Amino acid sequence: MWTPRLRGALVVGSPATIWEYVQRYMAETGANYFVGSFHWGDLSHQEACRSLELFVSAAMPAVS
């Protein structure tokens, strides 16, 4: 059984992987919002923006 990590969760992967995580998280916790951070470590601004664009265009519409 999948168990969400409620402390310090870090999720990386394809838009499908993120979509799956958010769907499960919402279903198992009853959460009605998701807070993401897309600029970590040594990511360039361009890389962080690309991650955010992928989330907005591919992952977020699937859970909205």
C-alpha cells in the first residue's frame, strides 16, 4: 500500500509521476490544495521555469 510521506516530501519525475503522487496524496489525506516549489539546489532559473511549465501544462490539468 502506498503511504504518503507527510514530512519533507520530495517528488521528482515525469508529469505522469507527479500527477499520480498528487492524486494519491489528495485522495488519502483529503487535501484540497497542493503547494509546490520548483527552484531547488543548483537548478538554473531556466530549468526551474521549465519544471513549473511542465507542472502547469501536463500535471495540474489532470488533477484540477
